[in-house]
Amino acid sequence: MRYMILILCFGLPALFPVLSPGEETVRRIFVSNEKSNTLSVINERTLEVEASVPVGDRPRDLEFSPDNSELYVALGDEDAIAVVDPVSLEVIRKFKAVSDPEALAVHPDTGQLFITYEDAGQVNIYDPKTGIKLVDIKVGLEPEGVAVSPDGRYVAVTSESSSMLHIINVPELQIIAEVNVGSRPRDAVFTRDSSKIYVTSEVGGKVEVIDIKTSRIIQSVQLDDPGVKPKSVLLNNDESKVYVAGGRGNHVYVLDAATLEIIARIPVGERVWGLAFSHDDKYLFTTDGVDGQVSVIDAAANEVIKTIKVGDYPWGVAIPRQDL
């Protein structure tokens, strides 16, 4: 018995790492469950669900405020945005927004919300503190994805039915370029220096790179695997790799960011949609809608190391870039 106690005591640090000073803060992963009307809250250290938060009808995209004090959630069937306290996990307010909101992005400096409005062919800008709409900008047919550049100078909007990427300048809020891209563009992400945009096209099966200065496509790759429908796109921290959710292709694609060469195809659950990296960039989290799970991918090994059951039809996943 004495030896068993010693073994257990010495084994504990391996199972439960000792926290260094300052690590008592919270690290959480937030997942929107489209058909459960909840957020699943996953502890990033244990990779277990610690809470399920009723948030509203048909939650989809979700983004943090610049200081991580608030989480904004698009509620498609409420025509509203829920504002969640990521520490207390309470819905602290809601405000009416566009009809059937799906995608949103947060300006890194002003904190303003850019929300695509498919029915009206607009991107609308809101003050999330007051819920007041500030301006609407006419774009193409069925705008879907929206992203704000890290330097805050540009907004990219993908219009599905127009097969077009719109680039809007800030603070002027004028469309400065419209780029024809692959069929049914879905998502966009800027490089850290805000000089390029990576865009996915769901029906076209493409990933394309647009240069901001010239407003031209400078690189393109076709993902020809059966069933692939590229949706979310994400760069890792050092921007050496691009990660693409393959939708009903049920794979995550890892591309060389410089050449767009496919490095790996990682099988995940059915209808992979959202992507987010852990704090340290070691793990990539995916939402696998049909399977009701999150896949945890070891980014160095390019393989799934765990799946986490969440709610029904997980849509998006968001992780603050610092502890809460």
C-alpha cells in the first residue's frame, strides 16, 4: 500500500500539471451549437466540456471583443446578437440585428461589429455596446463571410451568388475593390501584415490568395477530392500553413502558405465547419456538425488525438487569444 501511495503521489504531476504563477486564470473554448441553441464551453487544459449555456435560437458565428471581455454570438432565428460574459457564462444582453445573421467580425480597434445581411446584399456595422446600427454598405448578392484586417484598415466580404470578394476601406467605408473568385465564396482571412487575403470557395472547391495592393488573385489551388466543400480558412501563428475546413468532404486540408501545396489531409467528423487554434498553436479545434463533436488535431502530427461531444450541429468555435 505504501508503494502504491508513493506511485500515485509522484504520478500526479503528470496527470495534473502544476500551474505556474498566473495560470489560475481561465482558458476556455466556445462552440456554438446550431440546433441545441447552446454554447458548449470546453476547458482548454482538460479538453472536457465544463458547461452548456442556453444562448438563443440558432447560434452560428461567434467572435470576441478586442479585450476578450465579451463574446458576440449571431442568433439566426432571433435576428439578434447575444452578448455573453465569457467568465460568468451569462448572456448579459441581446440586441436586434439583421435578418438571419450568420457571419460577423469585430474591428480590432473600435470594437464595432460587421455583420453580413444576405437578404439585402449588405454588410451592416453595429455598435455592440448600444446595439445601434451605424451604417450599411451595399455589396454583392448573398454576402456570406466577413473578416477585418489586423491593422483595422480593411474589411473583406464574400458574396456567394456574385462569386465575388469585396474589399472595403476603413474608416472611409467605401468599396475599393471587387475581385471575381471561385463559385460560392465562403470565408476569408487576412495575413498578419494585412497585405493578403486567403479565400475559400465552396462550390468552386478552391482556395485563392488576393493581394491587397493590386486587388488581384496571385495564387490559387483546386481541392479536387470527392465531396470537398471548402468553408473556414485559418493561418497558423507563424503563417507558414493554411488550414481549410472541407465541409462535407470531412477533411481538414493543410496547405503550404507560400505555395498552396497540399501538405496533409486530416480526416475528421462529418461536415467540418469551424476552425480555431489553441493558445499555443499546438492544437487545432474543428466543429463537426453532423457528428455533434469537436475534433482536436495535433498540429505537429497532423492527426486527430481526441473528439469531444458537444451539442447538436456545432457551427463555430472561438478561443480568446489570452486567458480570461
